[in-house]
Amino acid sequence: MIKCVIIDDENNCLEMLEWLLKTYAPGVSVAAMCSSGEKGIEAIREHRPDVVFLDIEMPRMNGFDMLEKFDKLHFDVVFTTAYDKFAIKAFKYSALNYLLKPIDPDDLIETIRRIEEKRSVPSREQIELLFQNVRQMKNTPQRIALTAGDGMIFVPTQDILYCEAESNYTSVVLVTGRKVVVSKVLKDIDEALSGPDFYRVHNSYLVNLNRIKKFVRGEGGYIVMDNDVAISISRSRRQEFMEMFARF
């Protein structure tokens, strides 16, 4: 049984999440429901939960401020937020769990499944990375957390050359020549990285536009990256890419 604490300044959100957990996640028990960060800290210290469902925007003490009161996290965190799509990228960059309000039951079930499989708490570095990225939510965050093997690698996004789909995995190729294999499909990486600096040129490739050495028009059109690897541009994306590349 997973023990949790729910923290949200809106009572209807507390009650709805409690109902969703009872209905769709019977393996999760609610030890406490708190309407403020201060009460949340007391409940966490008293109950020592496995998971904390934490609202970010709360008066007096928001979710980030609350987490900073703990020298070390002994619990997993699921952020509940009404942030827009730009801020959601910050959560994906940090490889942290989040639920977008209003909470969808399927998203809740999937989040609980990940927690059951992972059973590890977020690192202080992950939390700090999220803080930084949310503050600059409408820009491309400076670093991304890549879950690889039994650990996590923090990579500056400017050091990513391109990402290549490999079945249910994605290879992230860095300027150092290192290739990090991530257990996510390219679509998930695309959602986190695509924006002003990254572009999906092909079903199998997402590239860093800052790391393109040249564009070759012949043979259907392809680009050459800084490491001299040639990547084809799909026919359906060629016009859009050329327009974007011309402005870059």
C-alpha cells in the first residue's frame, strides 16, 4: 500500500483528488489532506508518506517554498498544476511527475504505475532544475534530465546534437560523441524539446537547430550536423523546415 499526503489550498481539489484515488487507485491510502504548505510540512513529518501530491500555486507558501524546507526528500512528489503547456515542458525537462488540473483518471493511473515501478524519490538537483525551468517557462530550459539505465543524467540542452528514434527508445546524441539511450519514444522527447531550438525533421529525428552545419538541397534535401552526420528531411516537413531555417 502506498501512503500519500495531498496538499492543495482549494478544498474542492483536495476532495476531488481523494475521490479519484479511492476510485481509480485502491492501492493508495490518503494519510492526510492539507490546505496549506505549513500544514503540509507538519503532515509529512508526522506520517512520513511515500508520495506527496503537491499543488504549486498556494498563498503564503507555494509548493516550491515548501519543498525547500526539507534538507532531504524521503518521499516522491507529484505536482498538481493548472500551468499551461509552456510550463509543462519544465516538468518534462526535470523528469518529475505532474498531473494537470482538472486531473484525468487515466493520467492518475499512469502516474501511480510509474511510482510503483520506480519507487525512488526525486533528487535535490531535479527539484532545483524544475525551479529554474518554471521561472523561464516560455524559453527553452538550459538543462534536461535524462533517465538512462538505473540513473539520471543532467544534460545542457545546447549539448544535444540530435535525438534518434529506436523502436520504444530514443538515442540522444551529444556534442561529446556520447549516446544516451532513454526509455522514452521520440514523441515524448519531442514534446519536451521542440520549440525555438529543436525541430522534428523526420519521424525518426529531432535536431538541435543550433547544431546544423549545413543544409544540402540535392537528393531530396538533408542536413549535416556538427558531428558530420547527415540526416534526411522528410518531404512533408521540408518546406516548413526551410522557412524556419531561413529565419534562424
